[in-house]
Amino acid sequence: LRMAAAGAAGQEKQLAPTLLSFFIYNPKLGPKEGEEEKKILFYHPNEVEKNEKIRNVGLCEAIVQFTRTFSPTKPAKSLHTQKNRQFFHEPEENFWMVMVVRNPIIEKHKDGKPVYEYQEEELLDKVYSSVLQQCYSMYKLFNGTFLRAMEDGGVKVLKERLEKFFHRYLQTLHLQSCDLLDVFCGISFFPLDKMTYLKIQSFINRMEESLNIVKYTAFLYNDQLIWSGLEQDDMRILYKYLTTSLFPRHMEPELAGRDSPIRAEMPGNLQHYGRFLTGPLNLNDPETKCRFPKIFVNTDDTYEELHLIVYKNLTSPFPLPDTASIPPTLEFCRKLDSIVGPQLTVLASDICEQYNINKRISGAEKEPQFKFIYFNHMNLAEKSTIHMRKTPSVSLASVHPDLMKILGDINSDFSRVDEDEEIIVKAMSDYWVVGKKSDQRELYVILNQKNVNLIEVNEEVKKLCATQFNNIFFLD
């Protein structure tokens, strides 16, 4: 009997947090009784019964209004309940986005029946609020603001755009692996020597001169940014789209080798390995379609509508010219291919050399005893040795979720104060977690060393700062 009970207790199952619902509403659209449905602009899952949608939206409205009485300028951000957590975001006046996430569950078996225990304190508000804000930023990148859609064709057009975008985008939210990196939404930069950097800059200047409809250019290598002409906030969200969505989608065919169907379609490309990731598939076919996704940048003031051309050299760099609002022609694409392709092949070998040098320098040390995340608020630079990109869309952390939660808690503490500070935490599992905040920069270190004391931990972190961040000044 005892064995059976132990067996049953061992059958604990952990269920990750999942998206229960996601909706967008505007309380001004259906102010009268009986018109509540008009407020709802988008609701996922769509198959939910109409009255339940109205009830859920009404409840959110009530919560927002109630919290306004205590904090008129900053109403509700989140609501904690036993089974789920709701996140609220008002990206534009009177437009509300709500995301409801089910808390993680531990499933146990008692007398042969499943018993669910909801983990109420596991989700970090800041992480999921950031995910919700990114939903809006990503929508805005491809569609412009909600108000813009209303001006283009009223509620009908806005509903169509929301449906088209979020139907696909919500499938890419991997809520179980969201963590501190979602709060930062930073950019990984590629370190280059001055000479190679100047070569790239002069290449971009020459290209923008000879292809005069190119407005902005960004240049990436191995998912890391080298150069960008875009505003920081626009580049931040475009970078997220490229590295988590567009590039991974194009990786599979390439990994299949150079004889894959994609290569066979492009004869005459012998002098360089360049191709378009957005736009024409085959430059030699006059019938080929030249469709480029539209993006909207500088939406706060000037509101520029551009076409996104992503051109990739198979040896790795990705320059990204964005062009003005006239769609680029096949002739333009051929010209870009002939100018950019061969020069990229030359640049790629220079960058590759630098990449190998960087690898040799950092690879010289044995497996370190610490892992870290670094973020700089000024230039959005991000560096993490905790995350391994194992799948196209999920950035997986290589440490225990409990430790990631401690990192998130330290970050929340940092955001409450303006001064520089340092926090050291001893975790239950013999791990030490150190957080340093210094002059717009944040560093989080996880050390796995048994039987060390506070002074030794401090020394280890100093050593790390000296090797990894020797040119960055951390206040002690």
C-alpha cells in the first residue's frame, strides 16, 4: 500500500503557463446598453460564445475604471487570481489590449483522481507585460497604429487588420519560455575591428548612393547587428522580427545544402551567393512577382511607410535596405543584386575572419563557472550566455526556471530605484545570483560554486567584469 501511495505521489506533472485569451476593445465604440459587442475589435479564441466575450470585456473595463480612482495616470497593469493572471495595456487612447495567461499547474493524483494545484506566484508581471507591449509594437511595425486603420476605413478595416495579423502572431507566442530577455527586448551586436567596420560603412554609403530609393539600411551577421540607420525603437522590433521569425523560416532550405530546390531556381548566380528573403524568388524570370512587406517606422512623428527588402548572402551577412513607398521593380532588384552581391561576398570573408578571431579569444578559457546576462539601456545592447537558441522561435534558457525567476525579481527591484545598486542572492540549490545595476547598465551573474562565501562571490564577479567587460565601467 505504501509503495502504491509513493508511486502516486511521484506522478506529479508540471503544466506550463498557456494563453487563455487575448482581446482588444475600445469602450467608446459601444457606450449604450445592448451595444456592448461593438466595443470588441478582436477576440481570441474566436469560438467563445458572444455573451462570454461581452462579459469578459465588461469585467476588464470595470477593473480599469476601479483602479483609475486610486491611480488616474497609471491604471491597472495586471490582475492576479488563483487560476490565471490578466495583463492590461493601453497603447493608444481608449484602445485596450488584454492578455489572460493561465498560471502554471502541478497535477497530482489523489485516490486515482487528478488534483490541480495552481502556482499563483510563478509568473512575473514585468515579463508578460513586456510580451503584451511587444504584441502591439509588432502589429504597428506592419500595419501602423490602430488610429491609422480607423482613418483608412473605420472599425471594419481595423478589425480586418487585427484579425489578419494576430491570427498568425499569437501562434508564435511561447509563453512557457518567456523570461528577462523579453523585458529587455535588446539587440545582440557583433564586435568588429575598426577597419572592417569602416569597409562596411563605406559599402553601405556607396550602395545608398547608387540605389537612390533606399532610405535606411541595416546590416547583420549571424543574427547579430553590425550597422543600422533606423531609429532605435524601430530597429529593436524589426530585429526581433528578423531573428525570431524571418531568418529561422529561411534556415531550413539552406541547411539542406546548395543543391536544394531553392538554389536550382537561380542560375547565373555563380559569382556570388546572394538572394532575396523578401521579394523575387528568381531574378531571371520576367514573370516573377516583386512583392515586399510594408513596414511603418517613426510612427510617433513623421509616420514613414516603407518596403522591406531583405537580401542575404549565403555566406552569412544580411543587409536590409528599406525603400520608399513606391514598390521596388524587378529591374531595381536585379541592380541591387549585381551591386550588392559580389561586394558582400568579399565583406563576408573579412567578417568571417573576425568572427573566428573572436571565437579563438573567448574559446581559450575553459567552461566558466558562471553564466550571465548583460543589458545596456542606452544602446539596447544585450549579451547572454544563459540562452541557447535551440529552435527557430524559442530562446531557451540553460538554467533552472527558479533561477530565471530570481533574475526577474532582481530586475523588478532595480526598476523601482534610480540609484546604482547591487543585489546578491543565495539560492536554495547552492547557486549564487548577483545583480549589478550601474549607470543604465545591468549585469546578472549566476555562479555555481559550493562552499563559497560572500567575499569570494564578489571576487568572482569582479574577475568576470575584468575579462568580459574590461572596457565597461561598473561602479563598485
